Amino acid sequence: MKIVLLVDGGRPAPQALTAYCEAVGFRLIKITPTEGGWQKLLPEAFGVMLLLPAWGSGAYLDSSCLWQHFLADQYPHLRLLMTSYEQVDYVNHLDLLRLADYDAAWWQQTQETHITEELPYFTGIDLSEKLKRFFAGHGDDSVVAVLSRIRLVVQMASRELQKMQTPYSEIYADLVKPAQLANKWREWRNRWINYYPLFEHTPLAGKLEQIALLTEGMEHWMLAGGKEQEPLANGMILQVLNDMREQLQQIEKQYVVQKLSHTYR
Amino acid sequence: MSSKNYHILIVDDDAEFHQQIRYAFRRQFLFSGAINEKQLFEKLSGEGHFDLILLDLVLDDSETKKGLDIIPQIAQRYPNIPVIIVTADRSIDTVVQAMKQGARNFLVKDDFDYDYWEQQFSAVIDGSKLKQENLVLRAEVDRRRAQENEAYPFIGESTQIKEIKRILKLVSEEPDVTVLITGETGTGKEVAARYLHAHGARSKQPFQAVNLSAIQDSLLESTLFGHKKGAFTGASRDMEGYFSQANTGILMLDEIGDIDQNIQIKLLRFLETKLIRPVGSDQDVQLDVQVVTATHRNLTAAVAESRFRADLFQRLKAMVIELPPLRSRRDDIPLLLSHYFEVDDLQKVLTTAALDAMLNYNWVGNIRELKNTVNYAQLRARIQDKKRIDEHCLPTEITSEQPVIPVSFTQNNNTSGSAPTDNAGETPHAGPKNIDEEHALIDLDRIEKLLIQKNKVKKDVAIAIGLENTDNLRYRIKKHFEKHPHLFTNFPTISQSYRRIVK
């Protein structure tokens, strides 16, 4: 029996769906993207099924574009299947109200995942758009912009301390204190908390989870406004910020597509 | 602070960013700041010189990329100040737009890297300064070239000269046509070539003039086409020839009628293929050189006598410009005298008798002879303590002699081979076999007389003829002797003074 991995999006999957799948020769296995291990099942799977819309942070969410990016990039032979109660005319969509209409032949004519494929519109916030705002250089939604400003100060301070041997009291007075790191950190945390749960049903949930863990290691130093010399002197703070940045860059590279405008295409 | 003291203007609405950049680079650069467009232009117009502008694209809360519109304004009003975009926006669209508008580089705040940024600031400033220095040097080259052209003015308001100037201007619009300038020695063939250069498409490019008759035959090929190290004894390093030095510009080959067949073949090859091969090299070099040639010889006759290749002559005479001798445009003599005496009114420096003598003289050495005469007369006037030059300050042949060579002779001695329009004058020795021998005879007769007059002082004879030095006089006599050795029995003073040649 072939395997289909189910992302239920924080909503209980209908019993009828499980029964239907088994009737046509497919076994549904529920996966939780925030937890590790689910990616190991992908090479053997027939596809990934999303129960749409997902539910999180008190809102309906559409994660289909992000899954499309992930599968097209890493497992293009897998089918990205979508199931909902909406009436959607799409080759890989399964209407939960009309399961009896989909025989075994329907599964055979579903399509593999292509990045160019235009996905249907589902109710809920389009998470690919949200992610773009997350990475935008400006604007109130940008998480990365605030982190960049923090990293800029930490990078300059580390260099002064380690390379130029400038006394930390001087660095703190001239650079770190005026930068108001504690305020910036709070701003970053607020934005992060608003965003991060939205992506728990997406393939990037694991990476965001890692970033969340990284932030805990330096929260104390940040909230103290960077007064302590040691975490900066031993490179820990800058290292954590660099790791966070690297994780974020990986996400951006994989999921946020740079599109050229018509003028410069 | 760096010894260079570069002054950078930061334009960013984030005051914290100003403070951080100032702090980080305080040892290397001097900074000023502006937080919006208005302040930016106030600083640029009021605070003196800036070496670099670091410009953010978003300068207020509107999130519009105003910086993109500011770049061309800066480029237009302050073209020497380079702009680096420093922004949080990393989208490809924005990068492309900024670079198209004229930004020199694009740095993303999120990618801050101290060493890289410092290197970029310095590189852009140094690059900009180098560009400015190049512009200054270019202007200096143009200025010197203009000065050089001023040093070779094409003076003349006679009908013939006006027409030649008109033709030269027309020809100068054709940067690839080969031009042959003919005319007697001293008629201003190089001046005409420089006039062509100054008014043409290649005016910003090099101009090289080389007198082929002044270069030893054995060295001519390497002098023109260059040589590789070890190509011959004494070739201790690679050397560029005149052709390479004139690349993209004009090369004037004077006395083209004097080159041997080997060089004629190589010149023909260049004119047909634009390729040269330095001596000792196995590689051809492609060059873009407009060739202007000049000669006082009758090339038609030289071709008939198989001394000059007919195919090369055909290539050279694509455009022939014949300069008239000075005696056929006497109207220009006062203009030339004014130029060389550097006065507007000749009466201030010349007596009427002296002027008349100069106006009536035949000027066999043409403008060069006139120029040397001016120098000679000025010196004589100083020696004789005279305020104005009178006929006693002039060389004796000007005041005492009748014209040596009639105008009709030189009209007969042209490249087009047109028929003489006047009767040939009396020649001192009868029976020349051809026009070349007739020319030699007249020339030798004149030199003979001058040697007697000048007590055999060769330098004075050279000056009187209009030659630059005694080497040229010796060369001239040698050429005559090589072609017409039998004539020398008629000129005992020359034979005595140039015993080694005649022997």
C-alpha cells in the first residue's frame, strides 16, 4: 500500500478521508512539521496531502505555496495533494464532500510537483506572501530588518573589542548603549512571536524552531542592553546571530523567490 | 584617520546608522551626514568637497525608494562624486535600477562586513579619482596637441592656400583615406598634414611625423615597424616603431619618394591589409593608422624609371594635395613675415627696401628658407645695432641675386606630370638629360655659388638654402652625386668641400 503524508494544519482529519484513502490503496500518515523525522518518510511516499485551510494563531492559513516550493526543490516526483471542503477545480484537489467521485484512476492522473504550476486559491492567509514580508528590508512586518540592525551593532562592537583592543567601556558608551539593544531586541521578539507560529504547519517549521532555540541563548544579554563584556568577547553573541542569519538565509533562498519586474527581466 | 583624509557623506534617515558607521570607520574616513534629500544638497553645495556618498534608498516612512531618483541628480550636478547605495533592500530589481541610475556599488546593511565595506569605499573613491585624473590628463593631452598645432600654423590667405585648406577639411572627414602631399622642400607639407589631423576624426589621436630620408636605410624598417629583442645586433629589447606609436592616429611619412623597394613593399602591404610585422617577429600586428605621405620628388617620373613601385604609387595617390611654392603665392609672404617676426605691422621691423627684396626673392627653400632668413636678419640687425631690418641685414642672395629657379621649373616638377605653363628658365649648365638631372644641376649650381659667397662655411650655406643643419646639406649633395656623379666636374667648390663623397 502506498503512503501519503498528511499535514492536517491543526485541524482533525475526517475519518472518512482515512477510510477513503485506504479503500483506494493509500495509507495516510499524519506528520508534524515542527517535529523532526518526517522528512525521512518522503522518499518512499506517493505524495504530501494538505488539509486546507490550516488553522493557527486564530486565523485560517494557506500553506500550499510553501509546500510547493519545498517539494519542487527536493522531491519533485511527489504529488502535492490538497483536500478541502471548498469547490476547487484543480487536478490534485480532493473535495471532501465528494470523496466517492474519486476512484483509483483519479490518483494515477494527479501531477508531480512543478514550481511553475499555478496553485488554486484557498481561503486563508497566503503564507508565501507573509514570508516575503518577514524578509522585507523595510516595513513594520519585517523581522529580518530588526535583526540586521542588532547584528550590525554587535559586529562592529566585536571587531572593536577583539581586533582593535578598544576597552569595552568605551565601546559600550560610544556604540552599544546608543544603539539601545534591549529595545531593539524586544521589537524583534514581538515581531518574531507574531510570525513564527503561523508557519508551524509548513516545511520550514523545523528551521524556525531552531532559530527560536538560538534566540534563547542570548536573550539575557540583549535584554540587559549588552552591558556584559564576556559574551561579546568570547564571540558567543555574534556566533548566535550569524547562525540565525544563516538559517534565515537558507529559508529565504528556498522559499522567497526573487522575481524581476518586466522592465529588467 | 587615514592619510588620504577621504570625506564621506552618509545619507540615511536612520540617525543611529550614521552614528554606527562613523564609529566603525572613524579611523579611516571623515564623515558628514544628511537625513533627507534637502539636507543632502545643502551639504553638497555648502560643505566643500566630498569623496563619496553613501546613499540609502528609503529616506522616510513612506517606504518609497526616493534614493533611486536622487542618484541621477547627484550624477548630473556633482559628476565627480561617486555614490554607493547602502540599504536594507536586497531585491534584484532595486539593485539593477540603482546601478542603471549610476550608483557605483550596492551594499546591503544586513551583509555588513567591516573589511569588505572599507575596501569598497576605498576602491570606489580611488577609482573615481583615477577617472578624474584621466580626464585631467586627457585635457592636458588635448591642450598640448592644440599647442603643437598652434606651433605649426597653416598660414596663408592666397587663393591656392584657401582652396587647399578647404580640400584638407573635406579629406579630414575621411579618416581612412591615404593622402599624398607634394610640393617643394619647405612648402609646409608637415604643416598641411597637421592641419588635416587637427580638423579630422582622428584629432584626439596621436600624430607622428617622420622624415624617411633622414633615417639610415638599414634602420628604416625597424624604425617604422619596430623590432623584437635580438632581431639584429644591438636590438637589446623590443621596440615599437612609428606605425605602432601612431596607432589610431595619423602617421606622416615625409620624403616617401626616397625609400627603397623593400620598404615600399612593406608599406604597400600595410596600406592593403593594415598589418605590420616587426623585424624579428613571426606575428603580424593589426593597426588602425591613417597614412599621409609627402614628397618633393616627381613620383610619376620615379615610377617610369622603376625607382618607385607603380602599385604603391596608385595606393598613395588616392588623394593628392599639391602645395604651391612660396614664389607662386607671393601674397602670403607678408602674412608669413608677420607671423615669424611676431608683429602685426611689418613696417615696425622692416624697411621698405628690405620688404621689397623679400617680396621679390624667389624663395627656393620656400617657407623654411623664409623662416631661417627672418632669424638670420634679426640676428644681423642686433649685431649691427639696428632697430629695423634693412636690406643690409638680409642674406646677400636676396638683395643681389636674380631669381635662381623660375616658377615654371617647379610647375614642371610635379607629381601629376602636367605640362609646364611657362618657358623653362635659363639653367646654369646646359644639356640635362631629364628633369631630375636638371633639378640637380640647378641645385648644385646654387650650392656652389653659396659656398663661394659664404667662404665655404657649410652651416651658413645650409641656412641660406633653408636646411636645418649641415647633415641635411651633406645628404642632399650625396643624393645628387649618387644619381649624377658626372655633374660634379662642373662644381669644383662642392667637390673640394665634399671630397669624401665625390671621391
